[in-house]
Amino acid sequence: MSEPVVSEPVVSEPVVSGAGHAGEVVVDLAAVRGNVAALREHAAGAQVMAVVKADAYGHGLVPAARAALAGGATWLGVAQVGEALALRAAGVGGRVLCWLYTPDADLAPLVAADVDVSVSAPWALDRVVAAAAAVGSVARVHLKVDTGLGRNGCPPAQWPDLVDATLRAERDGAVRLVGVWSHLAFADAPHHPTVRRQAEVFEDAVAVATGRGADLEVRHLANSAAVLTSPQVHYDLVRPGLAVYGLSPVPDLGGPADYGLVPAMTVRTTLALVKDVPAGHGVSYGHEYTTPQATRLGLVPLGYADGVPRHASNRGPLLVGGARTRVAGRVCMDQVVVDLGPDSPAVAGDPVVLLGPGSAGEPTAQDWADAAGTISYEIVTRMSARLPRRWVGQEVT
């Protein structure tokens, strides 16, 4: 495995989204490109679908999608119809798969935009067939089987009927069945028996489809964790999400660098106020923190409305003026307070890093996940849209 790709922070003029906020999210697109290149090595011959749902896990849908394609991804994956259409409206190419919609969704724009559509139930197939007729085009579909996650996907008992209905629609010229797929429940525990069991159910489902005449282009089951730890389930296509953005989906097994990944997101701001207070001074709502000595407090203008987890009150780590500290007291809607210590030289305007790659001593998304009792996925995706995004490390065109 190659060494982690460490990019220069800016290789072209940065693009900024939003303005007027004291903080910002900086996304290194060179890191995204490098991460996809590393994931291609892990995938060992399988194609890579970079999952860019949820605004590319908070990193910016269109810029991250373009960076992923530049890194070698040939597919993009999204959950919502609007995400797929936003990619196409921005001129993003490559194959795109969309997999989450309700019976009232208008799927015709997806078919018209050359987007592959997932089908998990007869009603969904009917909607896709109707969309194809409305557009006057053949719709590409991937059938999803529930191999044991119990979420989306067709139950195995109903699978043969769904396959037969899809193949009839294919013979009628309405659809093209290009893929069969599913999702793992315990991919972050690669030795858990469900991983092998779900693979067996998946392979049985593929056999049913091919036995009935399906000519499949792709079979796909592996998410980020399985890409890194379970090569036996890579098949034709893998679907990394979190790892595209440089975070480890298996932090108990290894950090980003262990898998050749570099975190792409940095969240930063500056101190809005520094003041001296006496010992015994209550800090923030409910006075859940009281200063143990005369000290200096710093005000950080980011709060839970910006994505700072309230569950990390009194625990969330920050880098302030180059020194590690933590949230003092409750996280508020727009701000948090830090106890800088009595001898701190900090002044208003000093830099604050909430999270980043960790290479300069700053906390990581995983550090915040640990502090809040959650996962790094939630930390990066919850960063509010009101925080401006700045994309650096772009290819010069």
C-alpha cells in the first residue's frame, strides 16, 4: 500500500461558498483525489463508486464528486433524487446511482439525466417503467436485495418475483438490468459471522438473477469498511463513502494513515473574545463548568447550530492558538467557551481549529466523535450549511 497522500493546501485559487460567518469549513480536494486513488488500490481491480450523498458527507457535493472522478472513481453514489439531479445540472459526468425515494417521487428526470436507479420493490419497478415511458428512454436499474441489514432492499423470499418482473420489463424495452447490490450490517467488524452470511445471501440472489437470464454489468456489496478489510466481498464494484473523505470507518482497527488516507476537512475560526475571570466563575448555561482558579476564558464563535455536538459539552477538543484545550461548559447555539489557563497569551483573533487532519496537533473528527459518543460520519455530515465552505487543492485547468 502506498504512503498517505499529503497535498499542498492550495494549488489553485480557492473557491468559497457562503460568506459573513466567523468560521469556515476548508476542504482539501487533493486529499479526496488521493484517497480515491488509495481506495482503488484496496479494491484490487474492482471499480470504485464514490458515495457523495449528504453533500458529500459535508464536503460539498459537486466539488467532491469532481475530485473523486479525477482520483479514479468511475461511479458516484447518492441517496436522494435531488442529489443526482444536482450533479447532472452541474455537468458532472460518470455513472451515477440513486437509491432512496418514495412512491410519490418523479423518477422521469433521473432517467432523462442518464442516472441509474435502484429498485427494491414492485412499486418501485413500476415507477421506473413509467418514468422510462414518459422520457422515451431505457432506464438502467440495479436491484437491491436485503441480505440481512433489514433496511432497504427486497426480502429474499420475494426476490425471484422481482427479478422476473424486471426481466419482463427489460424484454419490453423499458429497462436494462445492470446490477444487483446490497449493504452490510457489520462491515466495521470484518470477522463478524454476518459478513460471510450476507455475502452468501447476496451470491444466492445474484445466482437467481443470472439463472433467469440477467446479464449483469456489476455486483456490489462493499462499503468503506469492507473495501479496507474484506476483499472477498469486493466483486465488480465497491462503494466507499467515509473513506473517500479520509476518515477511517474502522477506528478500532486503524486510523486514516494506516489505510493510506488523509482527512479532507478542516473546521476553523478565530477567538471572538478573551477575558480574565476569577476563580469560582460559572461558565455557560447551567454553570456545568466553574473555573478552578483565576484564569482567562476564550469565546469561540461556533456552536451546535454550526454542527458542534452539544453532547460534547465539557469534553469537545479544540486547538486554540496552537495549544490543545477543550470546551468549558455547555455548547451553546452559536458559541462555546474554552478555559485558556491563567498564563495564556491568547488574544481575540487568534486561530481556532475545531477539527482537521491532525497533522498539526489539531483534533480530528474521530476525536470529536469520541468526545460526543458518536461516529465520525455524524461529525462531518452535521457541519451546518451556514458555515462557508472553501475548497482548496483543486486541479489547475
